[in-house]
Amino acid sequence: MTILDLNEVRERRPPQVRSSCPDCSGRLTVLRIIPGRANAEYWTMRCTRCGGIHLDIVKPTAAPIGA
């Protein structure tokens, strides 16, 4: 498992990954990013306010045509 620098995680956070808790609107911090099926990633996050754990599944984006 690779440990990422926090600044690197913030810079590469895809737009579909939540940044605030859906329960209390607190800030979410990344606990772990796990590779999944079909190049998807599982982002596990904890709320700094209520302590809730949230999982976002990030599906790969299609490569631009001609790339």
C-alpha cells in the first residue's frame, strides 16, 4: 500500500468525491484509497465533526479521443 502526501490527495481529488459530510456538513478527511474493479477507486473518508465513515466509489473517466 502506498501512503500519499495529503497535498497530493487534495490536488487529485476527483469532483465526484465528497468534501463535506452528508449527515452534518462537516469536513471529510481521506483515510484510505483502495484500488477496485475496472480501474475504479474506493475512497474511504471520516468526518471531522461527527466521526462518520463514508465511502465514495470513483469510476475511471474515459481518456480523451486522440490522447
